[in-house]
Amino acid sequence: MNGMGLVEHLRAIVGDGFVLEGENISSYLEDWRGRYHGSALCAVRPADKEEVAAVVAAVHAAGLTIVPQGGNTGLCGAATPDSQGQSVVLLLDRLNAILEINVLDSCIRVQAGCVLQTVQEKAEEAGFYFPLSLGAEGTCQIGGNIATNAGGTAVLKYGSMRSLVLGLSVVLPDGGVCDWSLPLRKNSAGYDLKQLFIGSEGTLGIITEATLRIFPKPLQVVTVMAAVETVDDALALFVRLTQVLGERIRAFEIMNRTQMDLVLERVPGNRLPFAEACPYYVLVEVTETLPRIDLSAIMLEILEEQIEAGRILDAVVPYSLAQAEDLWRLRHSVSEANKLSGISVAHDTAVPVSQQGEFIRQAEEGIRTLFPELQIPMVGHIGDGNIHVVVIVPYDSVKDEDERTDRIARIHAVVDDVVIRIGGTISAEHGIGQSNKLRLQKSLGETTIGLMRSIKRAIDPDLTMNPGKVIDMR
Amino acid sequence: MNGMGLVEHLRAIVGDGFVLEGENISSYLEDWRGRYHGSALCAVRPADKEEVAAVVAAVHAAGLTIVPQGGNTGLCGAATPDSQGQSVVLLLDRLNAILEINVLDSCIRVQAGCVLQTVQEKAEEAGFYFPLSLGAEGTCQIGGNIATNAGGTAVLKYGSMRSLVLGLSVVLPDGGVCDWSLPLRKNSAGYDLKQLFIGSEGTLGIITEATLRIFPKPLQVVTVMAAVETVDDALALFVRLTQVLGERIRAFEIMNRTQMDLVLERVPGNRLPFAEACPYYVLVEVTETLPRIDLSAIMLEILEEQIEAGRILDAVVPYSLAQAEDLWRLRHSVSEANKLSGISVAHDTAVPVSQQGEFIRQAEEGIRTLFPELQIPMVGHIGDGNIHVVVIVPYDSVKDEDERTDRIARIHAVVDDVVIRIGGTISAEHGIGQSNKLRLQKSLGETTIGLMRSIKRAIDPDLTMNPGKVIDMR
């Protein structure tokens, strides 16, 4: 079947108005940051999982390829087609129903195109809490969150997206359908195939539905910020808090002084909550489902004890929700501040929690040796070992595209060498997409990459799904 | 290479004393319950992961097969070789070192042959808590726990074994080595391959090392038992406790009256903690890391409220550790009581938590229709949806092996039909092995089984690993 025959076939499946071509698809052919551009035969908006299966079967039969796209908020170009024009972009936005919220099963069953924030809100309305939270939550879709095994700020307590998935429905590359959507808490019945699709970035199949864990809503949330001298002091505070508060710690974030300075300079409405600047700032959030425990008092006690022991320099315990929001605003202003400062060459490293001090020291040293003039803000989920070391390349400092590409590659290489030496991952929560394929290959080594290729070939022998993403199949 | 040449080769790898043959291997050729018997060329006891890799490479090159065996405590015959005599039994018992306990990373790194109880004890000595707990913990090995995605009594709070694994080292079927052992809390770098090996029962490779999560040690543990009229009343209590106590609930177990009666009749040292027998008994355990919260008082309040509301019949709140242990003894006496009563035809079903009342009703009805004379004790982890419906076939009621096999198959078929109808898994925590292959196939359907076969072929194309287990490859 040629391309035009396929478009007719797709119209027959989803209806005329839901196959887009020409100018109508331009927004689906590039990522939101405008870093990747591609081409496609058409974009299709199926209404439900049956239509998804029929679309996939048709494209597979026609020998073309499929690029699934959720909210198009990814950072690695995984949802942008390549330049060949032989792909069909599969949009999941019409699969946006909340199918069920079940109190006894503590789960919410949703279609893949639901916006993350909608899932959070629906869980909240039912008296529950859905913990995945990240910058793009107003736009990104649950299917994409699952396909990238998204992280965010509550991973410390609740785990990444993988930990929140109880069940999935998927469409295989030939249009076959697997329904593993039951909310089972225990299952040892053969290989747990859904785990492969979580984090596969659309290269193995299409996630059409998900059954997600929801949790008792915390009745108390206490947020504090502490200033510390070193990363190791921050980690010592983390250990102490964990000893006392157990699994109540929902977030434990860090920013270095460079990052805080950029936020204060660039983003209006922020102010430093301390009398003077300090090397590192830690933002801690603890939660509790029992109302009668005085969580603030316990936090105060620990912080006072740590100040007396000289392990933290200062601390702020907000007395109002507004003050707590001010602290979080500092954290949430990071992306904007960095974007306003120049090209952000960001890293999404995770190393073992214990190795973060060493990682940051070596990464900063390596970058400074190469580019002594550049600013290195650092922000991260230090409770998870996920540190974003960022290098700001001022917009006016690079002359052309080639120089930019070269400089970015050299910065990545320095940081990746440290990751490989210390032991860690180059992608903690953003994924691989098209940006990070070579870096992935270098960091994982041939045996693991070879195994990934075997899995890809086993599930998608005709290479129908999201070509050119995650691993090269040549 | 013929078998004898291979044995010489294996001796050269592991040393003469660690290749066992003839009478010395008889205990490795059958499971601990004596239900499965096999034959093997020899059994090998490598000292470390390098020797495991060399042994696997040698067996693979010789065209023979490998049956990995941990503590040999499995319930489904996964560690027993087939009758062909072409297998090498690979024993992991010499890989029994605790490699590292790291406070900052909250992890323990162990070799695969470590006994579960040793891991629990070492974590405890370091001031932590390792939550996997099950009947065989004094004998079973961590590698086997991972290979079967073991469950047990603390899954409600901490998840199955899969949730406890941060990293793995594995040897592939050709002797290749993958080291994914870093304690990373976040990772979105390609397919999460270790997930395939968890729960694969030795059919994809050999787990040689594991990095496991450990948790703050609870400072308080409160155990209570409540008597209820129906399964739905038990679930209502579960919902209420979850609302108030959040994630503090570590165990929420149920037994029916038949099961309790068998325990009281058959196992000395047990007594009913209530004035009279009731339809169902629920055992609840809640934990807390803060010492200053009066957890017992909170539990008492909830139980009183539930008694007043007529939702529970009675409750026992122990005032001493000894009394709490008495309650757990009732639960832990179940296997012994059933074994003393006859052949236990046990089911390892999980259904959604909300569907358990319906599942139990339909399963009991189906069994009673078929065999009205048989006792049906029921025990389970009702907080996880994992119900063990057991049918006791008195020893003197079956004449021969064939009749026994037939009766067991008919009982399984009745229960499996209910599982398929309601939606659930035939194996929540015991695995598939050789016992449950046909039941697995029937319950999962062709598309999913086909995908499992593709994965098996992709990773183990020569079918070297644990032949005849989990899925048939014909």
C-alpha cells in the first residue's frame, strides 16, 4: 500500500476530521523547545484503544512507521519524527477519559492521553493523592509519563512513574492488544512484560490505558529550607531526618548558590529567605496522614539540633502556606532563570545518594577546566541521587550552530566521564529519545545495549515503532 | 563436547570438590516436598560470579542446559531438573557474602546465595529493616526470592521482592555478564532489563548479586486481631485503617473459621483469643518510626469505633510482645495445620482488593458443588488481594496417584475459572515453575504468552536456561 492509500485507510478508521496533513501537523513535527524537527505522512487522532490498534495494524501492514506523541513536553526529542517523512504521528489526546477511581483498590484507571494535572485533580476530588509531580504537569500526558518513566519531586517517597503503575493496556507493533490493566498488588505469573513498556519511549508499542496507584491524602505538609556549607552536610541532614521521620519525607531538594543567585536575579517575585548567601540550600517537604502529630514541632527540634551541632548554617520554617509557597517558588523558578541566562546545557545524572558530593566536585572541576568562564548552577533531587548539573552558555558567546553543538558535546562528555567513573546513569528522569542515544551507548556498554536490541527485535521485528529513538538498530 | 568432557571442564573452573555427581546430588534432584523428581549430569557449586559466568559459558558451549537452584524451598518445582539428565544443576550456596551495607544509600548489596534471614539480620544489625518475610526465610536464598518475585507478609507496605530490588548482576545464557548493581533511585536510561530477570525463575539467566533497599527500623509495632462477619467487613476495616494510619499498615491478613479451627485442632500451643468462633479473623500489624506517637491508643480508638458501628464483632489488642506473638503463631501455624489434615490443594490467587469477597464466594461455591465433603480453609494477605483458598483432600480419601492428580486438576480448574472470570492472577507470590505452566497459558492468553516466548528466545536463543519451566517453548 502506498502512503496515500494508507491515509485513506486511516481516515476510514478514525474519521475524516481526525487525520491531519500538511500545515495542520506542523506543531507535531517539532518538540516544544524547537530543538528537533521532522517530517511525517500525517498525524492521526484515534478516539479509543480499539482505534489505536487498528491504526497501528494499518501502518504496520503498509510498512511505514509510527511516532507516538503525548503532550509533546519531552526534553529528548522522543516524540518528534525523523526527517524521512515515512512516519505517522499517533496523537493520544482524544484518549482522555478517567475510567475509574476505586477506593478499595486505591487506584485510578485512566486513558493514556489524560493530562497529568487532571489525574492529580481527579484523585484529589476522590480524597486521594496521586504523587507524580513535575514542571510540565499541566500539559504532559500520562502515557508519555509512563513511556519515559517520569520522575519529579516526590520520587523520594513514592518512587518514579514505574512504581505508580499497577497495570497497563498496550498495543503491540503489529496491532495486537495486551490488556494487563488489573490493579493487582502481587503477581508472579511469568515475565512482568509491562515493565518493558514503562520507559521504552514508544519504541516497543503504544500505551493506551494505565491503572495507577493512589495514596491517602496527607493531612499535613511541612516545608522547610536549610542552608548548608557542603553537599555532605546536606546528606547528613537527610540521614538524620530519615532516621526520625521515616518515610514521611516527600521531597529533599538542593540548589547551589549559583543557581539561587540566578533565580533571584532573573525571576521577579523571589527573595532569599536567609540574611546572607550560602553555598547550598536544601528544600525539605514532609507529610503526615495523622492530624494529631505536631510535625512542625518535630522538624523544628531536628533543625535546632543540627544548627547547634554546626551541621546546618541556618533554617527557615514557614508559618503560613504562602511562606511555604515562596520557598517552592525559588525551586520552581530554576528552569526560567536558566533559560533567561543563556543556553542551558543540563545533565540528568543520577548516582548513588552517597556519591553525590564526589560527583558534583568532579563534574564542576572538569567543566571549569574546559570552560572556566561559564556559570555552573546545580539543582537536584538530592534525596534520590538525581543531580542536574547545568552549564550556562550565554546566548551571545556562541557564533553558530556548529560551535554550539560542539560545545554542548564537550560539556556532556566531561560530565558523562565522571558518571561512568563513579557509577551512575546519564538519564535519571528525562529519558533518551534522540538526544542521548550515543551517550547511552557509551555509558551502558555493548552487552547491555545488545540485549536491548534483542528485546526491540523480539517485540518489534519490523521496526515499526518510533524509529531512531533510544537505541540505533543498525 | 560430551557430558564427561564438560564435567572435567567444570572441575577445572570450580575445583574438584565443587562438582558433585552420583549419590551426592540426589537432594538437588527433587523439591523439598518431594513432589518433583529429575535427573542431572552433575551439580556445580561455583564460588563467585566469575565462576558462575565460566560455568554457564561452558555448559552453553557444550549444548547442555542449566537449572539454577537456591535454597530449594520453592513450591512449583522451578528448581528441579527434568528427567532427561542433560542438565547441570547450578548451586548458588557458596555465593553467600554480604558485600556492603550503605547507610546513605539505604541499601544492602548481597550475593545471590545469601539466606533471606541472614539478610534480615545483617540489616537489623546496621540499624535498618529489610521487609521481605516468608515461611522459608531460614533456608531460602535471596537469588531465588528475586527469581520468583517473592511476596510474604509485608508486601502491603513495602511491595513484593521486585519493589525491593535496586540493582542486579546477572549472567546471561551464553555466559555474558551484565552488571546493573548500582543503588540508583531513579533511572530512565533505556529498557529496565533487570525487571525481566525478576520473576523469570531462572529461565533467562542467573542472578549473581543484588542491591536491595533497606528501610528505617520501626520503633513501634502494634499487632491486633479482629473478628468479623464477612470479607467485606474486613475490607471496610482495611479502608478505615488506611484512611487514618496511611502507610503505617504493614500487614493485613485474614483467615476463615475453617482455617482457624484446623490450626486450633492440629497445632499445639494455639488458642482462640475470642470467647467464641467467628466467620473470619483479621490480623493487623501497624508500625511507626516515631517513638512519641501512641500507636496502640490510636488503634484502640479505631477498633472501638468499628465495634460500635457494628462492623467488627470483637478485637484483641495485646498488652505484651508475647501476646502479639501468640496472634502471629495462629497465622504461622496454617501450613502445618493443613499438612497434618491432608493433601493441601492450595491456590495462590490475587484479584483486585475490592473483588476478594466475590472471588471467595464463587471459588468456595464451585468447589463445594464438585466436592461437598471437603474442607475449604482460606488464609490470605487480604490487604494485597492475595487469597490462598485451600482444599483439604484427606490422605485416606484418594486411592492412587492418578486419582490424586485428577482431583487436584479439577479443583484448580474450578478456581482458575473464577479467577479468569473476575480478573486476577493464578500466581501472586509462588511463581509458575513446572506446576502451573498450563494454568498460566490458560489464564494469560495467546498474545501475552507469545510475547513471553519471544522474550525468552531473544535472551536465550539456544534454550540453555532452566528448560521446561514457566512457558513451554515448543
